[in-house]
Amino acid sequence: MDEVSFEVNDGEIFGLIGPNGAGKTTTMECVEGIRKPDRGSISVLGLDPFRQVYKLQERIGVQLQQAQLQKRIKVWEAVDLWASLYRKKSVDGERLLEQLGLIDKRDAWFMNLSGGQKQRLFIALALINDPEVVFLDELTTGLDPQARRAIWELVRGIRERGKTVFLTTHLMEEAERLCDRVAIIEHGRIIDIDTPQRLVARHCPERTVVLDTEDASAEERFRGIPRVESVMRSDLRFTIRGSGEDLVTEVIHCLSENRIRVTDFRTIVPNLEDVFLKLTGRSIRD
Amino acid sequence: MMMRGLWKLTWIEIKVFMREPLGAFGTIGFPVLVFLVVGRAAGRNIAAATPATSSFLRVGLPVLASLLIAVSSVLSLVTIISIYREGGILKRLRATPLRPQTILSAQVIVKLILTGATLGLMVLAGKRYYPVNVHVPLIGFTIALMISTLSILSIGFLIASIVPTARFAQPIGAAILYPMIAVSGLFTPVNSMPPVLHAVARVLPMTYAVSLMEGIWKGDSWWAHMGDVAALAVVFFVCTALSAKVFRWE
């Protein structure tokens, strides 16, 4: 790791995104105080995570990647144990289980929970001390899409309680839907930090319109639109590429001005995945 | 506050352990069973009791059974620590205000409690089914067993620090600990061993554990065995200090 520098604001969901092995977990563990950075400085809630780790751990909640609990610990026992580990008064464990949809499972052994239930239990443990900052490391990895969406709702709920959330993910969709701001990390370096929308606007301004028309004069008209870079035609289908957010408006304007009849119309807007590809030259899934 | 955490963690670890299919039997039942079965088998010949059989029944076997209790506790500790490490449980516990030493102390306390409970069960079962009547200073012997267990547990931590994966924990632990029993002087007096084995026995803690437990069982004074206690204490401190250096949390 080197040159990792960022700030997380109060009350936001901040995401550290990058492929596996990019250094997300290492960074997060340094911030949590369970790993010692070789150099550099970190401040969390005004504390030095490594030297004041116990003070810090009183005030943060942590969910670790791929952590397990004792196979045969019951859900309520885990919550009860965790509640006893903090100096300050913990939140009501039973209510927490209820809010996380685990109340039916309170007497179940950890080993008998589904992947989604385990993650919800880990969220409960991360929230039991009413922390000011919550750390979530690859929270939804290995979950099916439905469980993933349910977890996203819960994370938004954490922010609504006024807490700061710091998460890592290698899922661009997750970052895009959940995070207020993201830092893209690769090979131990942060490449850029901003809101997902601004990252896309900055790095991938290109827009694409795909439409079908039988109008013979269409191709000529499309080429005349300002900032259009290419028009490709195959049979009745046109693919119009250009840059800038105005491209779509310009295309629509051109269609209506020239009374071009279209039978299909859609736009392709780049997302974080494209930003990542552009910045790193490779897909996050590689 | 930390005491509350320690107590809670210890209690949960006991409950979790008792829920293991083989947990209770492996640690508590097995040594007691060995004690009774071997005792009764040897006891059949009690009519033709040679002094050797008699002494084995009176001292050797109870001490062997107690040592087995200690060793199975230690093996179970090694296994649990390596499973917890592999599953990230140790790491997860460390990401709380719990101190590292508290997390490990809870495991040690669990093992000491189970060792004590097994000894109690052995004494109770022995009163009823053991072929010879044995009078022992029970409190003294319990303390001797606890000291021995603690010392061997510290070796367990060292083993737990070096085993690569949980799968190897039990076999590696057994391969290190059981041979120690063989040369502990329980079967052959240390003084009549060949020089090499004698030297080996002298540096192994098991030898001192056996000497201490046999002595206290027979009614020796603690003063006569201060050397054994000191040796066990040295092993404990050396192994604990070493583990503190090399112990891996993940």
C-alpha cells in the first residue's frame, strides 16, 4: 500500500471500491486499529487508531470480511456477549434483532444461519454499542441478489440514524446505489474520490443513443448533430456516440425537428464499472 | 467491565463446548472411562496382587488418568484456538474492546474448569467402581493437577501458534504431547531410563507434572515437590512469553 489519502465526512456512506487484492481490507483494518500501518497518519473520531485502539473500539462498530463466530453460539448469546464488551450502555439487543429481521432466529446456532442471516447478525454486532462510525467490509459478497438488496436497505437505515458508514466493496452496482462518495483504489493507490455521479461525468462523459428508423435521410442528419463522434448503422439500427450530457437532448431535438419516425430508442449511460475500466484499463471482475 | 466480558465469554465458551457432539465425552468422559476400564481389568488380578500391580492401581493409574485429563484439555484448546483463528473468530473478538489476553484467558479458564469437573467425576466414579480404596488429599491433588494443566496448556498455546491449519492441530498436538507421557516416569522410573531418554525426560514438563501429582497423591508434603512446581512454573512462563511473541491471530 502507498499513497492512500482520504477523508470520510460525518453522516455519509463512504465506499472504498476496487478489485480483490487492491488493498481495501488492509486500508480498512488500519483505520479500525487492528493493523498497524508502516507509516503515515490516521485519525478516526480524533483518535489514533493504533495507539488508542481500545478507546476507538468503544465508539466504532466493525464487520469483518469472512469472519465467523463460534459454530454453536446462539444468535441471542452473541448479541448478549457483544453487549457486555462495551463500557457504555448498549442498545437493546432484542430490538436490534427485530429490526434486522432476526428475532425468529434468536435461539438458532450460528452454523445453521443462512449467509444473509449471518451478515445481518454481524451488522447487529457492529451496531450493538451504538457506534458513531460503522465499518463494513465486503458486506454482501456471496449473497444472492435478493439478500443483497435487503442488506442495502439496512445500510441506508444506519445512515438515517445519523451514523457514518465506511464500507468496501468490489461490486460497482453496490457502490453506485449505496455510497454518497467513493474512492477507487487499485494496487494500493487511490486513483480518484468523488460522488459516483461526478466520477462518471468526469471520466466517462460519453453517451450513446441507439435507435431504429426507416428514414433514409436520418444518417446525414445525425452526423450534423454537434459533438457527435460517430454514427454507426446496421440495417435499420443506428448507434450514435458522442460526449457530454446534452447529447441525448440534441438527438431528440434532431428527431423532432426533422420529423424522423423511430420505432425504438434507448440510451446507454456509463456507470462506475466503465469509470473503473477506463481508469485502470481492466475490468473489476478480472 | 472487562471482568464482565471475561465471565460472559468464559460462560459462552463452556456452553458452546458442551454442545459439541464429542466435546463433553471426549474431554470429560474419555479419561474417566479409561480410568475405570483399566482399573477394573487390572483389579481382576488383585487376588494375586504383586506389589507392582498394587502400586499401579493405587498411584500410577489415577495419575495417568489425571494426566490424560490435562492432555485432552490441552489438545482441545489447541484445536479450538486454531479453528477460531482459521474462522476469523479470534480476529472478530479482537475488533472489540476486549484485550487479547482476556480472549485467551477465557479459553484457559474453560479448560481448567473442565479439568476440575472431570477430576471430580473421576473421584466420584472411583469411589463406587474402582477396585481399590484410595485415600487422597483431594484438594492438594486438585491444585497439583491444575498447576500441571496450566503448564501443559502453555505448551498448547505454543503448539497452537505454530500449527499451520486447524486440520493439523489435533494430530500435531497429540504427536507432541503423548510421547511426553511415555517418558514422564509414569511407566518406567526416570532414573532407570537410558541416558538419552533420561536427559529428554529431565527437560520435559510432563516429568515434573507426574512427579508432583504422584507425590501429592501419595501424601508427600508440598515442600518436597517445590522443585517440580518451580520447573512447571518455568515452563509456563517461558512458553507464555514465547507464545506472546509468535502467536498468530489470523
